[in-house]
Amino acid sequence: MARLKSEENLKDPATGKALPQGVLYRSPKQYRARKLVHGHRITRTFESARLARSWLEEASVKVREGRSVDDRVLDGIVLRTLIERYR
């Protein structure tokens, strides 16, 4: 069963306007943008709803153009390992 957003998280308290689809108000200066890409949810946190919305639009364009990159393979890799691979 999917969780529903509470009414208070549907509006931007800074402007009083409704938040765009995929953007959730978390706390002051914390807006979470969520997008489903290739079956995996990507999430980023921003200081404003405007920045979150623009990131969602940019992510959508990348997916349409086939430029989306799956960076989950980089999770847990230490910088030293990446440098050694590069050498």
C-alpha cells in the first residue's frame, strides 16, 4: 500500500503554492525531489522547491535523451580505488 503525502507537505510554506509532482517539503530549506528512472528511485534534497523542480525537469530530459547514468555502482567505492583503476 502506498503512503500518502500529508496535506502540509503538499504546499510550499514559503510561497503557499502547491508543490510540483515529485517534490516533497521536509523541513525549512529542505525539499526532496524523487524520480523513478529505469525502475530505480533517485532522490535529491534541495534548499528550494524551485531548485528541486528544475532538477526533476533536467533528469526527465536526460532520461528521454538516453543520457541518464546509473551511479549506484559507485556507492561504497573509496576514492583511492578509483585512482588506482584510473592509473
